[in-house]
Amino acid sequence: MAKLVFMGRLEDAAGTGEMSVAPGPIEMILAALDPALAVQLLGEKVRMALNGALLTDMGGVVLAEGDELAFLPPVSGG
């Protein structure tokens, strides 16, 4: 299995901090999620990190067995 990790407000939207998924193309994995969650994960300001490395482009990402894909929402502070 591969793992999706949701940070910040995305954890609230997903209802969990982590989710195990079958390995495969990210497009297929996102298509299997709740549509409202998938839309948030694809938000313009959401960043992704595959196995700890920030991705600059999501195109062509294929999760393999044991991979971890983290979704990082924008952070605001004060």
C-alpha cells in the first residue's frame, strides 16, 4: 500500500490524518476519493511532498508500494 498524509485544514476535510491507498497513478487515486476532498487537494495553493521531497509538478506522479504523498495547505500565521 501507499499512504496519503493530510496536513492542517486538509486533515479536517479528509476526516483523518492518513489514508492507505493502492499504489498507482495519482489521477486514479484522487478519482477514487470523495470529490469534494479531491477538489481541495488539487487547490492551486496546496503543495505536495513525495517521500519528503516537495514536488514542483504533479503530472505523471505514480505512487509505488510504500510511498508517502503528503498534501500541504498554505499556512498563515501571525
